[in-house]
Amino acid sequence: MRKHWIDNLRWVTVLLVLLYHVIYFYNNKGVFGGIGGFGEYPEYKQYQDIVLYILYPWFMPLLFLLAGISARYALQRQPARKWFSARTRKLLVPGTIGLFVFHWMVGYFNTAVAAREGTFGEMPAVAKYLMWAVSGTGPLWFIQVLWLLSALLLLIRAIDSKDRLWNACGRFFGGDNGSKARIVPILLLGVLFWLGEQTLIKNPRPESPDGLLNLYKPVFYMVPFLMGYFVFSHDSVQKHVKSAWIPLLIAACAAGAVLVVTTFGQDNTSPQYLCSPMNCLYGWLACLGLLGWFNAKFDRTGKFAGYMTRSSYGIYIVHYLVIASLGYMMKQYTQLPPVAMYLILAAAVFTLSPLIYELIRRIPFIRWCVFGEKK
């Protein structure tokens, strides 16, 4: 039976990613991918940026964790070679070919500010196009890393062909379904979450790949992906988390409140911030609390939920073009107050992104390039 709560949690998280990017685009810390805020950092604090502090510690780790669970279920139904072929088409094609077909437009707006300042000087049109395509990666880093982790998973499965590790994780973390104490070792998995963050480069060197590695964080995201596959794909583990969803959510809210109150104004994307124990504690508790909550309360579907289950991936793929283009033009060419920019951008990304998705999915070759879908 399909577990609708996993589908629902995935598409709800994707919608939160869209909201996050609306706020992120106007962050005032000069973080890559944004156009800048409405005051000088750090003297000027944008209180709407609290949304970034609330969402960033957990929403991408949660998506990787769900991907690991889903990988386990998919590999129980089909041969590994067939599964990886579908993963390659669905992830690697949009993350490479799609850059040159669609996402070069995102790259144009990503580099527009620097171009206006004369940073690039005179460049041939072909060189500009290639630069736009590469810098248009944007949110596609997620599917690029997910493809790499899928390849790694096949290697691990080849080594552990008899599922000894998966079975051992089920016995250790699942255990007695009636014992409430079994949530304790699940909570302690947060240590791995914290250790994963410690792999970030604390002082990235300018003009080096350090910043790119900190953006992709492949070792860190490997942790929730493999935990999803080996631990949280077990029904017994899911039952333990489900039974404790209320205290887990309360603890997550308390940890999040402490994190925001004590750190607001800091760069919440810096390696030092992400490696902090409080950031990791909040992120892990939020992942567990949401897993339990959706399992307990949202294991059902309907017309809208069914549509979002099918479409959220495509909406995620195309949404940043709306943010980058409209957000850039409002900031550069209008005198709208900030609140109007946020409202217009939020309304646009939640309406235009599904429309762009529906348009592209009806164009055969473009659909394959941008979404990795054959039909």
C-alpha cells in the first residue's frame, strides 16, 4: 500500500522551499543566489528573514531522508539497474542537459547584477550562454547530489547484497513496537546529523571550490539519505516516531525558538552557524517531529494532494526562474515598497510555477530535457 503521508510531506516541504526562496532572494547578507536586501548588513536586520532561520536547518535534510525511504521501497519493487536508469533520466538529465535548455535563463538573472557593474566586461555570446547555463544550476544542486547518492547506494547494496545492514538497523532501532523507550536510539541518530555538518569547510578559501562544496554538502546530505534507506524505511521505526510525534514537535518548536532568539542577525548559512549544536538539534527534532506528525494525521490523499504528489517535482524544477526574473526586475526597475515585492513574488511563484510546469510537460523533447520525463 502506498504511504500517502510520505507523498504529502514531500510536496508540502517543496512548497515551503518556494516560500523560503521568496524570502531568501532579498536576504541582506549577500548570500549567493540572492539580489540583496533593503538595508546594510549587519546593521540592518530584516525580521522577515526569520523564515529562513526556521526552515533552513531541516527542510533539505528532510527531503533527502524521504528520498532514502522512497529508494528502499522502489528497490523492493524493481531491479536495481532499472531503478538507477530511471533515476538517471529523472535527476541527471534535468541537472545537466536542462541547464542548457531552460535554466540558462535563471543564470542570466543570477549574473545580471554583476554584468550591470561591468564585472564580466565584453564577452562573446557563446561564452555568456555557457556562463548563464552553469550559473543557472540554482536549486538543481539537490537533484545532482541525489543522483550521486543514488549511485553510492547501488555500491553499498552490491557490498551488502543480503541486506544484513538493513535488517540489523530494523532490529536495533525498531525493536519492540510496544516500547516507548525505543525512541531514544532514534533520537541519538541526531549525533550523526551533527557529525555530518562538521564536514563543512569552516573557513572557505576565496577563488577555490570550498564554497561550492559547502553549498552542495554531499557528505552531510548522505547522512539523512542513508538513514532514510536503512533506518526509517522500517515500519517499526516509523511507528515509534509516529507514537511520539507530539513531544517531538513540541521539543522541535522549543529548540527552534531558542535558536532564532539567540542567533537572529547572524549569517544562518555560514559553516560555523550550521555546525552549531543548537542548529543541529533543532534540525533533527524538526525532521523527526514532521515525520511522526504526517504519519499520524496526513496519511490520506485527494484530488489536490494527488496532483501535488505528481507535480511537485516539476514545480520545484522551474520555480526559481519566476523568482529570479520577477524579483530582479522589481528590485531594479520599480520603487515598490518591500512588503509589496514579497507579496507579488510569493503570489507569482505559487501560480506561475505550476503553469510553466504544465506548459513544458506538454512539449515532448523539452519535457525530457527539463523534467526527465518521457511521457
